[in-house]
Amino acid sequence: MSTDEQRPPTGFDEYLPAQAAEFVKACKDAGINLDFQPRTLPFVDKFMAANRASAGTLAEPAGAYVGEVIRKETGGVWYEHEGKPALDVGEAQVDPIAAVAELFEKGGAQFGEMKISGCKQYCEWVIKMQRQWIEGTLIGTADSMATLRTSMTTDAKLAGSLVAQCQTAIHTGKLTWAESLDFTPDSLDGVERILGKMHNHYKFAAAGAGPSDEQIASTSKTWGIYIGEVIRRFYGGQWSAAQDGTLSLAIGEAAISPIAKARKRIIDGPTENVRYYFSSIAKVLQG
């Protein structure tokens, strides 16, 4: 679901894609076709190596291209850091333009203990960092992903779906809404802010500009599962799916529907506060 109240754009959101497009054109004129896929990054190395005399001039557009490849792969966001562009990919913030400049000035780059020799390796390193951040956040205090999946549900297929939705929540929360989510009860304050903005968009959007029923259903599922996982990790329980696909969380004899709660928060507004919902679960369990 899109809304004008998501993370605001910066001037780099237009400038850097334009720089990347210029680099694509320069490469095409040299007989190299680029399509913003990671597989094309060795061609960037080749082009820059053939044009070392112009490496200083080409560093920014080449770095913008590499950054755009990474952005498309990670869902990252360009932002301004001390007057310069940087790319937020989640827990890590990277500077593709500086990285590309260093690669072609020095023939390689060093990031901590990681040695990078080319643009494709740099891209893979950034993607790996993002994957580790998402998986580490999702696993939390569990011993492993396998342990977490088993604790969620005995249904392996459902566990896979729950994991995917939780990963989407972590990713979207940080990169779209600038909220860091870690499955603690306090993280529901961030979810409450997100759903509050979604409610405002739903309620106040111009005719025809609001979210569709399908978008509301999809969004409610993602955030409802996240809310449910916070509850499950605190109170225990397991997920299950009815024959019609409806998900619920069973805790002892009680069955709750956090997805329905997320939908109500989006549609009905602040009276359906999800932090209060979490607090009310204790009373539900007490019977």
C-alpha cells in the first residue's frame, strides 16, 4: 500500500537514476549493453578499465549505476549523508559511488575484513549483509531458522509463508517506514505508527486514490502476522490455517486473529491500537 506519508524522497532519488542512465548510454555507445541486473556488473569493470583516463569523471555515473543495481535488488533507499549520496539497505548504509571510485583508483577496496575486487562482488557483499540482517532479526533468540519454523507451526508449508511475511515486515518497516522492528513488544509502537499512517491514507485519500481491497488484505496479512509473532514469542502458541486459508494463533485454549486486528486498525483507526491489543492478550488468556 503506498502513501504520501512514507519516507520522504530526497533530491538524490531523481539525480542518481539519471546519472545511472547516462552511464548506461555511455556503455551502449561503446557496444556494452546494461540492464540494471547484477550479471552486468563485470561489464562495468571492463568499461572502467578501458577508460581509466576518464575514471574520475566516470566514477559518479558508474557508482550511480552500481547503486541502482543494488537498490533494485535490495529495495534500498537513496538518502543524503553529510551532503553526499548514500544507500540505505537496512541495518547497513553503503556508498556505492565512493566504493566504485576506490575500486578503479586502487584496483580494489577494503571494507573491514572484506576485500572487494570488482563491482559484482561489491553488490553481492551488500546483498549478503542485508540478508544476514533480515534473517538475524527474524531468528531472534531461536537457535536456528529450523527451530524458529518449528516453533511457529507444525505445518512446514505454512511456516515458510509466515517466515516470508515476517521478512517482508522487517524489510518494509525499515526501508519504507524508517521503523526498526525486532519482534519485541516495544516494536509494536512502530507498527502502530505504520498502521496509523495507512489508516490516514485509507480515510483521507481522494476518490479513487485510496488502497484497493486487495492491497488492504495483503498489507493486513503482513502486519497481522508480525503482530501475531510478537504475541507468540511473548506468550507462546502456534499458528494454524483453516480450510479457507484463514490464519489464527492458538495460545492454550484461546485462538486470536491478529490479521483481522491489523485490518481493523487500518480501516477503523486509533481505537484499534495494536499495542493495547497486545496488552489485552493477558486478560484473554486468563479467561
